[in-house]
Amino acid sequence: LGLNAVVETGKTPNTFRVHYLLLNEPKVSIIIPTKNNKPLLKRCIESLENNTNYKNFEIIIIDNNTNDSETLEYYDSLDYEIISYKDPFNFSKMNNLAVTKAQGDYILCLNDDTKAIDPNWLTEMVSICQQNDVGIVGAKLLHSNGTIQHAGAVFLKSGSGFHIFENILENDEGFFNLHNVIRDLSAVTGACLLIKKSIFDKIGGYDDTFDLFYGDGDLCLKTIALGFRVVYTPFARLLHEGSTTI
């Protein structure tokens, strides 16, 4: 196919990994919604600074009415853009507002209760998202006990969506090891979602009628409707506490 990639043995027997190589290092705008959450936000940002090999990124913090003095003092110590969102929490509106300030070619939506645990996580995500037919890339997210929090999402015929393989051990075989294989999916979580900014703009961003749930799923389905793929990769791994900011 002439792809800028090599095929390697996968995480488990009888699986393979298509390891895409970075064409260049385009700028990524990392958007982090938060409120009154210094300990986890600090952990998240320090993992970006100290445990991320990919260096061409900016961080935009979108704050939702923080009134905790320690968190506000922490903001003062940061050399990142901090945007204030005064209305009641709305994940979609907050991310859309932050994107208006973004300078990157790619947008990474990231929860403040995540932590990078593999230095190559962002390199992996960008290298896949650089492919012409890919619009969105999602990561493997783990609970602190080593079980799966996110390995992609699917939708039932009813329209209800859910995370697949949740709570199984990362290294268990599970269902044909699908949680450890790069593959297309209907959706990935907005807790760690990389999208080409050109596609985000064309879609019009998140539908802000989804204040907390399904905004990410809607964004993914609209990306697929444009003819692009939504890809999950287990080779980008982060810790995710899950719903800490709610």
C-alpha cells in the first residue's frame, strides 16, 4: 500500500501491529476542562511535561468556576493559557470554547484525571491520525488497578452506547484480545480523543446540546459520516480515574 509504516508482532500471540511512523511533528493543542482539582490536574500536566516524548504541543486549560484557593494559586504558577467558562458545566461548550484559542493542527481533548504512563502515547496517536483516511484516534485508558476503563465504544440498536471490555485486566485475553489490537470503532471517549482540527471545524465542533454524555460519540459518528475512520490504539496508554471531575 506504500504506507509509511512497518508491521510488527502485536501485544499478544497471533496479533500484529501496524506501526505508523511520524511524517513530521505537527502542533497538538491539548485541551483540559477542570474545576477545583489541583491534585489530579497537576499530576496530569506533569505527566505531559515529563512523560511525553512528543514535544510540539500546547496546553489550554478551560476552567469552570474554580473557587479553591490552592487550585487558583496553581493556575498562577503555570505558563499555559487558562480560559474561564462561567456557565454550568457543559463538556461540549467548554471544549468548543477552548478550540477557538487553539493553534494546533490537531486537537486533543483530555480529562484532568488522566496521567500519561507511556512516553510514546501521543506520538502513537498522532502517527495514526496523520493517515489521510483517519479523523479521530482514541487511547487505551486504565483504572489504577490495571483493569480497562476504555478500549473503544460501540452503540446498540437502541442508540445507547457503552465502553467495551471495561473492567477486564489489561493483559487478559478477553474477547480475542480485541482490547489489545488497533482497530476501527464507532466511537472513542472524549477523555482522550485526538482529532484533526480541520475535521473538527468542518463538523462544527461538539454539539453543545450534549452537556456531559454522548457529545464525544456524536463527534465520532459525524467524523465517520464525512468518510473518515475512528481508530482505537492500545499502544497509547494512560491512567484514567474516571468521572473525577463531575
